[in-house]
Amino acid sequence: MDLQDSIWAIALSGMGLVTLGFLHVVSQAGRSADEEATRRSARTANALRRWLFGVLLVGFLGGTWATLHRFPIPAQSGDLGAPQVVDVVARMWSWEFKPESVHAGSAVEFRVSSADVNHGFAIYSPAGRIVAQTQAMPGYTNRLVHTFDEPGTYVVQCLEYCGIGHGPMKASFEVVAAQGS
């Protein structure tokens, strides 16, 4: 069973529980209850509500950790210590890189900003697969660290609609073989 099937099963189970709860409330709506039964029912409902909140909170925190702990999100201030630094500026509808080539096998820090509006900075491998991404925002520099394993021509494309020239907003840079290879 893959992840999507698991999520679908969890969603269906949750919908079924909500439906059962609704049917229980509807079936109890016409009955009169004494004061003690009402208090007992309120205590049970409060306990169930607290338990459900706890389960959802633990599930949310666990799911967040499980999906995000592998993503290397570098600190966004100060020097990151990468041996190569590329300054990237986005503007309608182009990318500017300084320098335009990097070496494979060592970390590259991309310092990404925008001269006008928000842009989505996405790096695609020579095979056409996305390898890294961040946002290019005016007035702020996002830092992205990535190590390229394979030499080749990598394409950068905007992932956030930025106007009529968004579609062809592409550029490329070279990843050359590591020095001494």
C-alpha cells in the first residue's frame, strides 16, 4: 500500500467516524434524559473531545516531522560556509547568475532575490527532474544550498506566475566536472 492509499484509508475512516457520531446524535435527539445522565454525557463528551484533540495534535506533529525532517533548510542569515556561492537575481522575465558555472561535488550556496515581484526559483537536472527550489522575493535574499553530483547543463525555471512572460522565463547554468577529476 503506497502513501496515497494510506492517506485515502485514513480519510475514509475519519469520514466514517464523523458519520457515526452524527447518526448517534440524531438518534438521541428525541429522548429525554435525567440530570445525572446529562452530566455523565457532558463529561464523556469532554473527555472524548480532549482525547481527539490530543490524537490530532500528535498526528499533526508526527506527520510534520516525518515529511519535513529530511529537507535541508539552511539558516537564512550569515555565511553558510559553502565553497561556492552563486548570486541569483530574478526580474521580469529573466534570471541573472554570477558566476554562470559551478563545480560538481561540492556544495553551492544560491543567494536568490528578485528585482521586482515574487518568482519561484526551481533548478532542473539535465534529465528534466527538479532538484531544488526556493522563492525569489523582492527585498529579501533566500539561501539555498545544494551539491550537484553530475556535470551538465541545469535549467532554472520560474514556478510562480509572475506575468505574461512567465512561461518562457528560463535560464541555464553549467555544472562542470569537479576540479582534479
